[in-house]
Amino acid sequence: MNIDISNLKQYMTSNYSSTLDTFENISRDNQGNAVVSSSSQAYNFDTIVRLIFPAHKCPKSADALLIKDEIYFIEFKSGKNNSRL
């Protein structure tokens, strides 16, 4: 299946512009700590999924959707730095 990136960008702007946010905000964990520090923007895909699906049927989703020349789904992960490695 071929996806026309420009049509997808237009669709997302028309329907989900309110979900555009910074990587920093999208990457925040449940405690409010940001995983990355970046003002670059993407669509908050978790928010889009919650808008589409009822809460009791909401599937797991990537954190962010970035549309450039290609489509990227981004999942932010936090972890501990083990200096003993």
C-alpha cells in the first residue's frame, strides 16, 4: 500500500493538530519526568488513540507519530544507568 505523505500531513493537520506537542512533553513518564529534552514536535499518538477508541478498548500505542519524508512511530523508554557495566 502506498501512502501519499503530503495527504497524510494534510489529514493530520486537519484532524489532529491539537495533539502536536514537543518530544519533551510527549516523552514524560507517569511521574512527569521527561525522557528527552527537545523542542522538536510530533503528534502525541497516545492521545490520538485515546480520541479514537473508548477507554475500555484502547489498544497499546506508540508515544509519538513523526511525519517527514517517511512515517516514524516513536516509543520513549526510560531506564537506569548502570555504571558497573
